[in-house]
Amino acid sequence: MAMKPISFAAVTIIVGSVIGLTDGDVLGGSAVGSGDKIVKTNCVQCHRIEGKPAPRRTKQAPDLIWAGNKYQHDWLVAWLQNPEFKLYPVGYDFRPERKKGHLALPADQAKAVTDFLATRKDDRIKAGLMKPGTPEQLERGQKLYRDHGCQNCHFTPAKSAKGFVGGTSSTSFIKLNERLNADWVYRFNQNPNDFEPDSGAYIPKPPLPDDDIYAITAYMMTFK
């Protein structure tokens, strides 16, 4: 759920503010209605909640079409109330002009929105496939993650002065284990273009065997 942007061309629209609201503002008072109403009044100005997968360059903000598969409920409720953590360090689709702050919601509205978004699901994502990795899988996943340079584009937790290493050209992986559902991460890793066509995401050629993708995902789900 993002705020309505100041006018730019469609392909360069910021993840901006709902009319009359700026960074740090909240919708005052009690919940203005069901999560459905809040989302359709405010969030769809930037986020899609239905439709076919589309390239990032054509969108203002991440899709919520499969939000129920993707986000962990408690994290999303908390983040919507205090969205200071930057999911895209340099802006959505690598574009700094899309770095505008996100609308904050009161607790009751944040929960209502999250409950509604939990109903947005994609049948391609099967629940219960991912389990905590074995020591062998985690070791294998760590090696593959590093060998394929995942940290070159993503903030990755590390024992460093900043607490992380990595590039800024894509979404942050900090606190991944409390933000995203493992089954979503696994299915996305199998083929990012199924959800973000022409995303530019690195995909090894030939594609990695599924056991390796599982191991990478298991390792990623240890990120705090």
C-alpha cells in the first residue's frame, strides 16, 4: 500500500503518497472501513491487487496480487504502522525517484489491511513445501548464494560494522526470515520471471537444479 505519487510519466512514477498525505502521516481516527475498502481507496493507486504478472518498469510499486502467499502476517501489520525499514534501498525497480516514503497506518487499519491482503493468493505457490534447512542444505545454500553473487544486488546480513553487506540495486534481504513466507521465496526463486517478467533478475544458465534452489532458499530464510 503506497501513497499517490506526484505526477510523473507512468513508467517513472514514485511509490508516493496518497493525496494530502506525506511521509510520516497517518490516516486519522478509527478504521475507515474494512481492509478491502482501505486498500481499494488508498493502496491501488500504486499497487496492483489483481491482474497478470507485469514487468517492474511498467508499475509504480510491488504487486500485492499474491500478498497472502508472500508476507508474514505479524510483520506486515507492524510494518504498515511504521514503514521506516526500506525494502528497496534505492527505490523500486532500481529507480531513486521511486524511493518516496510509504504511508503509515493506525494499528486497527494496518490489521484490517493485512487481513484483506492475506486473501490475495496465487495457486502456483504451494504451502508447506519449504522446511528449515538441514546443516548440509544450509552449507550448500550459503555456497551457492555466494558463488552466484546474490549479495551483489541485495543487502545481505553479515558480521560487519553495518550488520550487512551487498549491493543496493534490488530488494533488501535484511530480516527476510520475519518478513516473507518461505514457500513464496522458494517459488519465486524457481523462476522470478513468473512473477516479475523481464525483471532483470539473475537466472543461471542452465537453470539450477531444484535441490540447489531449495538449499539457497533454506539459507536465505536464516537471514535476520
